Amino acid sequence: MVFCAATIALAGGYHKEIKKTSEREVRVKLESAFGTVIIGKGAPEKILVFDLKTNNEEKTNVDVDYRLKGDVGYLNVDRSNDGNHSFSFHSDDDRESNNFSGFESGSWYLRFTDAVPLSMDIELGVGKGDFDLSGLNVKDFKLSTGASSTELTFGKPNESVIDNFQIESGVSKFIGNSLCNANFRRFTFEGGVGTYYLNFAGELTREVNVRIKIGLGAVTLDIPKNIGAKVLYNDTWLSSFTIDHEFTEEHKGTYITPNYDSAKGKMDVYVESGLGSVKIRRSE
């Protein structure tokens, strides 16, 4: 098999495309040591559309490697800082391998197909992330951020069920929008020293498990009023905890909304805080 991948040199950047062939699933591993990464929905017939916007004052390395094994595509995108860029594409028999080098760094944009389920494992170091997964078919999702500012959005209900939706955020700012549209069973968030806002708006028709662990950071959970919620809070005397007046304290550390038993969608929320601040509020 030979991949059809167009490379177009542009003023101030590069453009790369991977066309869809026989893939039934694509597994994405994305690592960025620094810089700006923007992810969104692209054309159905293209696994990936990659655009690199260069910055003459800074050099880096971006490796994009795509291999098709059976009906599963494996896409690895890695960005380091050694001053070069390279792109390589491989089929099962490795008959095609193209490399390009010498690019300058800048922001990079990735647009993914919505025609096949995606498993995404993203690591973002120092920089900025803008991940709009609205309209994509996400099967698995894991995100780890360092000293960064990151925004994640699910603007539409996700077609696939995500069994384990995992986010780790370090010395950073993180915003999660319409997270219930991700269609998850279990959601885990771990925060270090930062400010975190988790909005659980969206479509929820089952009972889900949410686990929040905070160190020195401040986290706000925004849970819509149509969702039944039970919160179990495990704190220390140094932490700060504020919860909406709609919750009733059943017993120490356990809070529940009036509609918990009757709601179609409900959340069981487990919160652990060290020296951090936790705020839970209800929204329309």
C-alpha cells in the first residue's frame, strides 16, 4: 500500500495531508514539548490535515509518522526543540518513507477526520493548547499538560463512548467546556498548581463516575441543574470547599441534589483536595 500524502510549501509554513484509505480506527499519540497546538475537525476523507505556521525567531522539530497495520492507523506526532522538522509516512511493508527537514517553528494545526473512531493520547509541555473536539468520533482520550494554558471543548455529543476520560494538568490553566458531550463512563482529573474550570454541560443519559484530585490548585465544577449529582468530599483542614446551596449534606462529606434519584443523567463525584480550593456550583 502507498499513501497519497501531499506536501505543499507555503509562505511561512508547511502543509501536509494524510488521506483516508481502509482505516476502521486511528490511534493518535501527540507530544509537544512547547508551543501552540490547535486541534479541530477536518474533512472526512482525510485522516489528518497538518499545517505548520513558522516563526523565524525560534527553531524546533516536528515528526509526523503514520503507519497502517491491518485496519488500524497509528499516527504519532512529536515536537521537540533540536532545530529541525521531519515528516515520515510508512505502509505495512515500509515501501514509502518520506522525510523533510529544516523547517522553522511556530504554531501547528491538526484537523482530524470524523469518519472513524479516534483514540487520542496528548502530552503538552510548555505552551498553549486549543482542542475543539466537536463533531469528532473520539473513542479514548487522555490529556497531560505541564506549564500550559489549555482549553478543551466538546461542542456536540460524541458518537463513541469513552470508557476512561483522563486529564492531568500541572502548573497550568485548564478549561473544559461541555464535558458531558464527551459521552464518558468515567472521568478523572488531577490538578497540581493551577486554576481549573470544568463545565459538565452537554448530553448525559446514564450514571457516570467523576474523580477530582487537587493539590495546591483551585478547581471549579459547574454541574447543570438537570443532572442529578452526589458529591463525596475528602479534604484536609488546610483546603477550601464551597458547594451550591441546592446540595443537601446527607452526612459529613457527602452532598446530594434533590433530583439525584429521578434524573435521567446523574454524576457520582469524588473530590480529594490537599491545600487547594474546590468550588461546586449549579447552572441552568
